[in-house]
Amino acid sequence: MRGWLTVCYRSNRQFANVIVDISVEKLDKTFQYRIPEELKNRIEPGVQVDIPFGNRTITGYVVEVTGEPEYDVTKIKPVIGIHKGSVPIESQLISLAGWMRKNYGSTMNQALKTVLPVRKSTKQVEKKQIRLKMSEAEARNKLALFEAKHYTARARLLRELLGEHELDYTFVTKQLNISVSTIRGMEEQGILVVETSRHYRNPISHLSQTDRKHPLNESQSRVVETITADIKAGICKTYLLQGVTGSGKTEVYMELIARTLEKNRQAIVLIPEIALTYQTVMRFYNRFGDKVSIMNSRLSPGERYDQFERAKAGDIAIMIGPRSALFTPFSRLGLIIIDEEHENSYKSETAPRYHARDVAVMRAKMNNASVVLGSATPSVDSYYQAMQGNYTLLKMTERVEHKPLPQCEIIDMRQELKRGNRSIFSLRLQELMEDRLSKHQQIMLFLNRRGISGFISCRSCGNVLQCPHCDVSLSQHEGGRMVCHYCGYEEPLPKVCPSCGSPFLGAFKAGTQKIEQMVKKRFPGARVMRMDYDTTRTKDSYEKILKTFANQEADILIGTQMIVKGHDFPNVTLVGVLAADMSLHVPDFHAAERTFQLLTQAVGRAGRGREEGYAVIQTYDPEHFAVQTAKDQDYEAFYRQEIMYRTMLSYPPVWNLLLVQCQGEKEDEVALAAEKMSQFLKMQIAVIEKSVMLVGPADASIAKISDVYRKVIYMKTKEYGTLVALKDKMEHVVKDDGAFSNVSVQYDFNPTSGF
């Protein structure tokens, strides 16, 4: 565990704010109690306490420890004591919420609603059964009486009960056509009993299991045995598993989960929302059956609620899902796996702006559990932690069955323009597509749309117009302006390229729908499918598109980044990357990292079956190290150059960064509050013996959204704890200074997106 993630704070520990109801609607309803002197070092967020409540004693959960009374101190009753007995899972989750509030910045209520996300009113599904209550002999006598008196409905129901002894309530009322009054009357006579039980909705109950367990190869076995040996020795670590695309990381995950279940412990598997598909779920379901459940945004509130209830009741032992699945209420958690750990979807975009990777490490520490971070292209942050010795690095360098990595070719689109080809498809890509279609092999075309807000580049020489002060690209704005989102520098959009004089300046505009039209026109006989935001809005749309393509009912799949996330299509032998530059020159210091990851993941989709794979990367910047290293699938070469860049410019993970955003509906109030905060921070920085860089206030990258104005300040320093301490001081300023009465302040530590 990184030491800088935990900041101890034990001053002003006089009062405890306690909740007695953890439903989401009641999370902000707290009651304040005085902490007795003998308990001051034992009471933390999450601790279950006995408290006086009216004229009775009840239990509650401490959600905050503070030095500020909410009303007359003489009227605040003391905590009776720490509750004795087993610690409920809610205590751990509330404690985790307190840690998140402290280390990421938010209100405690926001943190609680994050870790207890489904504690809300949802309609429970009940299952009713009708059971024969009297003996069979008594029932037959009663049946004879009903038949003699021509009580047809009662006789019909009793005959069925004598045959089955237990019947579904809906079957009785709908199929047997028995009225509710008849059932109630027979219940009052002691003939039958109606039993009601809670029925949990299961989002994967429609799946059929095929028992599949693939033997591990030498590389996979080595990883599994290394982690298992540590666990047997009582050592629980965080492991970074770097495995090339197609190396079989999922089989490693499943074997580790199997061994976790053997020890009667539970596992959480985090997968980016975009990759949580039918294909992925089926692999786990085939191995573990009904022990598995899933969590994703397409589930109804009722389905989500039921999955957490099933987990708490012990009905399931494996939860698969995106970031929110991390808070599954497992009481015997033994393993957390984060697949595709480099994905920035693991960073929350709302307060608290936590990163699932770091919260997973903290939750694992609370449970003496292990964490496995898996990726073919690890985040620079995680690889840096591994290089520092905080994570254990494990590698799988070959594909399963020794299949070769795809051959990859870079196409310089500047040369295509010189040859007169203004199509988005290079001549080489068109030639390869014709060849694969003639062989009845499949093709994936990846349109790199991330960061479409747009840098300006020259289509003749590839020059990208950059800020002279920040080493990031300028973004095109209305009115013919180019603006830097880091320092506010701006200049007018030139008529010609300042490097070569070409008039071909602009941003790539084509989208997936346009590409689909162009493909159908160029290859009229091909069966083409498109997978993007527009085609995947419905609940089962991902599943339908991927199943259709997996069944080889389409020849070409066109899509954005969602098509390159862990999918395995054995008949895909060609991948074309269109507009590789789109994520390369966005105004964000992560740009090269994101580009390398996307390109490497895209290239890795090819050649997973019997035939060798081939990939084409089309770019206007073929010499860029992110493009070159992606072509060679060489992560280490990429990391060496990228970490040197981060070190030179004092960016994360070498330094830590805190983005402070002030926002409100009146521009002058936001500007005043941001300026006051900046001046306060300058005074604080002047008296601490730490090197802290402060920039701002300045307009946010989008200065106004929905009539809300936004100003940003950011600070960089080596020590994460220094930023947390400054955040704590800012929280007091916001609470006490009237300038912030109409201005909200949000904190984002080590943000994963630009400014």
C-alpha cells in the first residue's frame, strides 16, 4: 500500500456523527454524540456504536469524527460504547467511505452513496407458494366432501395439491383459474398454507452453462503458482500482470478465483463497462455457473439491488462488473481482479473522484485479500508503482499456443495525400481488405474518436499546432480561435501551415456512420456492421452485435474504442486503425499513453485464430514514439520515453497533481472565489517546507456548461499527503468564507483527463 495514500488525522476528535439507517434516502440524516475520553482513539468512521436514542439504546454507524458541535454542547449525549459482536459488512464499507472522503475530497454523504449505491427503495419481487397443510388422509376426505357438494374450484385445487403437495401461486390463479377468495377460504379452514418468500432477480439466469476448463500453459501456471504461494504464506500483495494481447490472462483470473473459492472466500472482477459483454460473462459462467453475478449500468434498479442482496446473503461468490462492483458487500473477500486496468473508466467523474485501483488496494488491505491488475498495456501509474517496488510485476510475453503477434504496418497518410488519395482508406488498407474478403476472413476497422474536440494539424506535413508554453496542442474554438486548455494562451487560426505553408489545415471530421457508408460503397458485397454509442443504446445491443459478428454473419465490424476491449474473434485477420492521431494531440499529458494503449489493443484483435493477423495503422505522425512502439507491441520502450517526459515536466505519477474546480451560476462570484482560494493557497504553500507548484486560477477547458461558470486551480508536488492536507484546509475555507456561499468547489487528485 502506498504510504502517501493514507493521511492520519486525530485532532479535534470530540464528536461522532452517527447514522441509524443506511438506506440511501436517510444517509444524510445523522445524529451527533459526544465521544468519551476513553474511546477517542477507538472511534473511526465505520465503527458500530451503542447510542442513547430517546428513552432506548440502539446501534448506529459512525460516519464522521469532528471537533465541531452542531448545537449546544451541554445537550449532546455521549456514546455509550462500541457495539460488541460480529462486525457487519456495512461497517467496513462505511470505513472505506471515510477513507475515500479524506483522500479524494467530497462530502461524507457523497462517499456513502458511492459505497452503498443500491440502498434505495426498489420494489421487491416476492414468490408465493401454496402448500398442503393437512395430512394426505384428511385431504382425501375433504376432497370427497367438496366433490359431493359440487365445490368445483376447491376440489380442483385440492386434487392438484394431493398430486404435487406444493404449487406456484401464479399457476393456481392463472392456469387453474382459482380465485383469491377460494384460496383464502381454504387457508382459513387449515387445508393449505400460502408461503411468501423473497425472490431475487438474476440478470444471467437465461444463460446455459457449458463446463469448460482450459489447461494452463507454462507462463500462465507460473503466474498462478507465484500468487498462490504468497497467499499460502499469508502474504497478500498487489500484482501487476502484464500479458500481451492473447496471452490468456482471463484463464489466469479464473484459476485464481477457483482457488479463492476453495478457501471459502469471495472474488470481485472489475471490467470496463464497455467490455462487459455476453462473450466475457459466458467465459466466467461456463466455469463457475450460478456462483457468478454481474453488475452494469443496463440493469434495472431492482436487478442491481437484488445482486447486492444476493452477495450479502452469500448466494453468490463472484461479482463481475465495472467500477461500482468494487463495493459488493462480500464479507469474506479474498481476491480483487481489475482487468484492463489501464482504462480511465476506472476513475470516477463525480465526487468523490476516486480511482478504483487505489480503492481496491485499500479494500483488499481491510480484508487481507490480494489484488491483481491485468493489462497488455499497463497504465504508466501502475507500471511506475511496480518499478518502485510497491506492486509485484508478473509478465506473460507470448500468446497462448505460441500464436504469433500480428504483423503491423504504419501508413503515412501524408504520402497518400501526395499521391492524390484523399479517402480515409489508404490504398494499402483497401488492397488488404479486398484480399481478406475474398478469403472469407473478417475485418475490424477501428475509428479512434477519443479526444475529438480537436487539435489542428496539417494534412500535408503532419505538423500539429501547439501552445508555445505548455507543449500541448491548441484546440479549435468558435470565432477562428485556437486556445490552450492548460494556460489560456490563444491565437487566431492561421490560413496556412506555419511549418510548410500548405493550406490543408483542419481536424478529422468523419464518424463511424460516415465510415460505414464509405465501406459499403467501396465494398458493395461485404456485410458491414457498426458498433458505437448510437447502435448500443438498448439493453441487449452489445450482445446482439458481438454475437452476430462472432457467428461470422458479418464481414466487417466498424467501431470506436468499444470494439477493441478484450474481444476475441478467431476469424479476424485484419485490423485497420483509422485516424490514429485523434487521441495523440489532445490537450492532455496522457495523450501519448492513451494512444499507445488504444493502438496496441486494436492491433491485438487480429490473428487470434488459426490464421496469422495483420494490422494497418494510418497516421499523419508516423514517427511519434507512441505509434512506433505500438506497431512493435513494445511496452517497455514506450514506458521509458513516456516516464522521461513525465519526469521532466513533473507530471503524475512522478509528481502528484490536484485539480481544484470552482463553479457557480454567476461569473463574477466564481472568479472572486477562485482568486480568494488561490491567494489562500499561496500563503499556505509559503509556510510549509514542501515544494508545491501552483497554477491558476484560469478558465476550465470548457469555461461554461449549462450556464454554470468554471474556474480551475491546480497544484503539483511530490507528496500526495501534502495535497490532501491542503485540501483539508480548503474545505474549511469553503465552509467559513461567505465568498463560497454560491460557489461549489470540487477536488480531483491525479486527474485522468485534460483541463
